[in-house]
Amino acid sequence: MPLSLLPGLDAQLTTSRAPLEDFRRTIKASKAHLAERFAAGDDVEELVHARSHFIDQILIRVWRQFFREGEAAALVAVGGYGRGELHPASDVDVLILVENPPEDEAAEKLERLVTFLWDIGLEIGHSVRTLKQCVEAALGDVTIVTNLMESRFLVGEESLFLQMREATGSDRIWPSDEFFSAKCEEQKARHARFGDTAYNLEPNIKSNPGGLRDIQMIGWVVKRHFHAERLSELLHQGFLTDAEYQALKSGQKHLWKIRFALHILTGRHEDRLLFEHQRAIAHQFGYSDEDSNLAVEQFMQDYYRTVMELNRLNEMLLQLFQEAILYENQPCDTARINNRFQSYNGYLEVSNNAIFARYPIAILELFLILQEHPELEGVRASTIRLIRAHLHLIDDRYRKDIRARSLFLEILRQPTGITHVLRRMHRYGVLAAYIPAFANITGRMQFDLFHVYTVDEHTLMLLRNLRRFSVPEFEHEFPLCSQVFQKLVKPELLYIAGLFHDIAKGRGGDHALLGAVDAREFCILHDLSDYDASLVAWLVSKHLLMSMTAQHKDIEDPLVVQEFAAEVGDRSRLDYLYLLTVADIRATNPKRWTSWKSSLLNRLYYSTRQALLRGLQSPMGQDELIQSKQTEARRLLAAQGFNLESINQLWSELSLEYFLQHDPEEIAWHGGLVLSTDDFETPRVALRKSIPRGCDEIFIIQKDRKNQFAQCTALMDQLHLNILEARIRTTDGGVALNSFFVLEVDGSHIAPDRAEDIQQVLEARLGETPSHSPKTRPLPRRLQQFTSKSEISITQDEVNRHTLLHIKSMDRPGLLSLIAWVLAEQNLRLFSAKVTTMGALADDVFTLTDTQGRALEDPASQERLVTALLERLE
């Protein structure tokens, strides 16, 4: 025990001339001792209180080094330390209570005291106040009165402490109703700072919703209103059941254990569960990797499930406190809804506590009533508790009951409230009870930067996105999605597909195929037709098809569109799949949704719809498409004053692929720039916003030379531009005409003034001849935590006689330039690059040939390329 160190310290202090060093050594030894006990598996609650008690004794001894008995001053523990809770690197918050404002000698002594405390190794947070100053500060700040409310006398003149507690009590200032309201607003603002979600990728275990602050919030209200010192008194007050109290205590203990480990691991006050700490703590706590579930993912799933439960308890208790504190002396406003339910002060509640036991189907009925009565604020806390207590009644027999099946589908068919109701069903445990497979994904995280939510939260976000497509006031967000949604005959089929699209994550195997089986069984159980069940199962099995096609293939190629259209089959499936795809991508990481991705999906949707209208047996030929584009581009160029002969001459030096890859306006813009350029030795750079593509295009004209593409990509990386796609072509006359489709790293378009700077930098630097790969930016902290073996595959495009190089690798600054440099070293010509970044993973596709324009079919050449890439990438 750390206290065993104190006799030795006392012995040293009686003779030592350097007490500072004695204190410092003792505190350092206590930290090491606590870390050893924690590693050995000692109870974290004992360790947290033991550290607090040990620091009490240190502070008392230090105080007596500076103050004589009888002096009008007191040392008081406040905040978490006042509660007797101290983690290894937590701040030691104290109040130095004085009778009169300190002057001269007294002020100097206090300054020496605080300096001494810092010098011996304590992270001291301190304030010096008189009794009057305490009251004045507390009157204007609910945080200060909260700290004082948790204060604990340590040493000095105790009468000062007792006067302060009396003067700041709820009968003097901040009566419990005002205190409660202020703390609720404080919690609301805190939750908003963290996105009102407990599911952040790198959560703050103290301040996030469901974190330690939410537990402390309950304790503060209990102390202020009920004058109770322990949460266990809520049992006697009837606010908590024994099971809920145990869940509250075990949840706090779990978070304390994580926080204790964080402080030891980092050596500082750290409450953020960063990626670099998640993996280390997971292994420290004994989790181990499984085939389909990493140790860190298991650890984080337990964390998320813990904070989800704490968040629910916090919500329920605060509602109960609201009734007891704010509405205690007010008349109840009740109104009958039906035989089973009534409203109580704006909240839905059962009319009889035995309703769910007698008629379990009412559990689902409750959520339908919430949709039908939008004036209701929510579910009364006592009814939430009843729902939780009767979840065991939702079994196989319950799920097969036609009344339950009808109610669930009716919930999905309602015109309003679907998102809010499904979130409530999930929060209260009903969704996982009714769809057992949903329990597996509750709190399940994927250790990457691509999925910013847990699987259950991602699923609910997807459903929220789908619902917004149906709401007229949000039509401006995604006009095409809103138009398509209005034509759906059965939107509920889309919601079911959304519920099941990721439900098999973590089981091993292809989650889309496994989820499709679950989805079909659900549809059959709910008496949907075989056609509807097949549509839902197909959507789940193919929910990645459209995004993969748009982001990895050349959707300007009629053959690609034709292949995709054949896979989809009909217009109805296309509509459902398009909406599901947009909602899914946005729910994976909203910050990574860009106008570029929107444009890709919209263009693929329109092209596929046109192909389906023409008929799968009558595809548009390449020649027909090229002729159509050239006719329109020729008209645009003629309007600019260019003659037909020069236009035809330029086009004769370009491949047919060029015309497939660009629309008439782009062809005309490129052509105008080339035809008005006299000197191709000097690089010419032009930028413009491309509305159809949802990005900016940088067009570079320059005499072709080796390493040109690698140099361009490196420069753009240094300019903090995100390259989305590149089109590389060289005329028969040896002039490189390269298009780079880019956005800023935050997904926005390039501002006009920055566009000028980019143009000037590129034109100046592209004239240089690099002899080695240019330097790139350092690897961001988040990316440093992820490691993955690079995967490289080579396939052949037999139609266009090109080689397709597919690279999956850890993302990093300058990755595209690195790859391009290797291709140049291997004497390969690059025609296009499709760049997709999924969190920490880059998934890129390159179209290339050898220097003679032939596909790379020689196995030895392919092996040399793969070896060279792996050496550089790894």
C-alpha cells in the first residue's frame, strides 16, 4: 500500500535538510507501486481511492511545513479529488480557504506552498479564496458551486470549511431546481461538443456521452437535491433498481479501469482513447485477435456497449429527477391514448404496470404510438424500465406472432418518425431483441479510419439518410435522390435492406451474402411476397456493387455501363440500389462524402438508366458515342474561332479512349487550350471547376518526358490537393495532355485566389527535371497506427488492350507519386489512375501499357513490377 511509504517519509522529514527531494521520491515510489498493483490485477476502485488517501497524507504533511496550527487558513480538496477519486495522473484540485485576502508575507507563503507542491511532482489545480469570494464565485458559475459541493476538508482551520459549506448550500444559493436545470444545459452543451454520440472513433472516456461525466452528473444532482453522499441511496429512494445500480457501478468501474490504464500508459492526464492506446490497452486487458474480430475491436465493442448503457441510465435518471425536482408540486397532466397507454406530462407511459406482462405485443405498439403522436416528448422513465424488464418476452414465438410482425412493418411504413423510433428501439434493447442478429453488431467497431461509427450506429445513420430523401424540406440536399425516392412503390423494402446490409459484420465470410440470407428469412417471416423478399436480399448482397463500380471502373466506358446494367437488370432495382448506395457511403463517414462521389454515382445512375431504356440487347456502341461527342465539341470549338482543319488534326493525334473519357465541353476546353499553345517545351497549366464531375480539373500541357506524372502528383501532394482521378495521354507528336481531377483535402473546391497560386507553382516547378522521387509530407498521427500488407493484382483489359494494375495499400502522403515513380522506372506508360481512399487504406486502379503501347502480358515483367512496388510500398 502507498501508505506504507509514509513512516519512512516522516522519519526522513525529522532530520532532512531537503524535504522537497524526500517528498518527490515518496510520490514517485507511490506511483510505481500503484502501477505494479494495477498490472497485477488489483481492484481499480481500491487503487483510485488509495491514491486519493495517499495524496491527502502528503498534502497534510506539506501544509504543516508551511503553516502553524491555529492559523486562519484551511486546505480543502475539491472536484474529483474532493470525492476521494484520483487516477495516476489526475489533477489534484484544491481550494486554499483564507479568512482575509492574503497580502505581502501571507501571499508569498501561499505562492511558495503551491510552487513546492508542483516541485514535488503533483499536478496541482488551485484557487485561493475567502468565504465571501467563494460565495460570489459560486453564485455566477454552476461549475464552481459543483466543485465546492464536493469539497472535503484536509487540514487547517476546519471552522472556515464548515462556514463555506453552509454558505454555499442549496438553502442559500443555487436551489436544487435551478442547479438541476443548469447542469442539464451544461450536459447538453458537452454532448453537443462530441457530436451527441457515444460512438466516436477516438472517444473521450470522461466527457463523451455515456462517459464518466454522465455518472458524475447523476451524483451531483443526488447530492444537491437529496443530500445523499452515495449513489446507492438512489436504491432506497426508488430511483434505481438493484440491476440498474449494479450496471451503473460496473460501468463506472470499467471506465475507471480504462482511464487508469491510459494514465499509466501515457504518463500524463489523458482521457482520450486514441488509436495508439486502444490496441495497447486491449492486449493489456487480455483480449486476443480472432479470425474475424481483432482484439482491439472486441475491447472497443465492450467499451461502446458500456457507454451505451450508461447513456441510457443517465437519460432515464435525469427524467426521473426532472419529475421529482421540477414537477414535484405541479399537477399531473394525463390523457388517455387507448386502453394500454396514456400521456403523462407529455411523455408516453403504460396505463398499468402489468400491461407488458399481460400483453407483450404492446412493447412494439408503444413505438407505433410515438409515431402517431408526434406531440409526445418521449417515453416516461418508469415505462422505459418496464420495457427493459420485459425484453425476455420477445422470443421466437413473439417474432412469429402476426400481431408483432404487422406492427413492425407498420412502423416502417409510417410517413414520419421512423428514424427516431428505431433509435429508441435500439437504445431500449428492443431492436436487438426483435432482430437477434442486430445484437451482434451492437457496439461493434472496425479498427480503421474508414468507418467512423460502430456498425449499429452506421446502420441507424444510413436509415436516417434514407428518410431524409423522403422529406420535402431536405430535397435541396440530394435532389436526384429525392426525385427517385418519390417513385418507390414500397419504401419499407429499402429500410429493411438498410437494416440488414451490414448485419453479418464480424461473423466471418462475406457479410453481404450472409446478410442477404438473414434479410430473405426476415422478409418471408413477415409475409412479404417472394418478389419483394428477392429484391431485399439482392440489395443486401449487392449493396457495394454500385460504389465499387463508380470508384474503381471507368464509367465513361459504354462496356462498363453495359456490364453494370446487366447486373442490375431493371429500373426498379437501379432506383433502390442507388438510394441505398448514397445513404451507405454518407453514413460510413459523412466528412468524406464529396461532390465528386455524388457526381460519380449520379453519372453512373443516369448512364445505366439510359442503357436499360435502350434495352440490354441494344447497347450503345463506342463509335456512335464518340461521333456524338465530337460533333458537339466541334461546334463549341468552331464558336471560339478554331478552324475545322486544326481541330481534326489535333483529334487525329489522340486515342479513341480520350473521347470516351471526356464529355464534349471538356474536349472543347482541352482543345482550345492546346490549339492556342505555341510552345510545348514550357509547361502550361489551366484550372477550372468541373460542375458535372463535382470537382476541379487541372489540365497540364507539356512536352512528354520521363517521370512527368510522378513529379505532377508529388507537387500536388505538397500543395495539399487530393487527387481523385488522373487521365494521362500523349499525342502522336509527343505532347503530354494530362487531366487531374482534384479537390482540397477537406473535400471543398479550390478557391479562385488559391487556384492562381497553384497554377504558378506548377508551371514553375514542372519545368524542372527531377532525378529522384520528390519529398512528400510526413505521415499523419492517425495513419501511423494502422499497418496492412499491400495487395497487388494485375489483370488484362482485352477489349482496350491495356493492363489493369490494382493496388491496395496503407494510405500516406505522396503515395500516388511513389507508385508513378516505380512505373516510370519500369518503363511503363500510364493512361489513367482511379484513386479511392477508404480511411487509412488506399484502393487504386491504374491503366497502363509498355512503351510500345502493348499490354503487360509477360509473367516475368509482371513479377518485376510487383516486386518493385512491394519494395517501395512496404
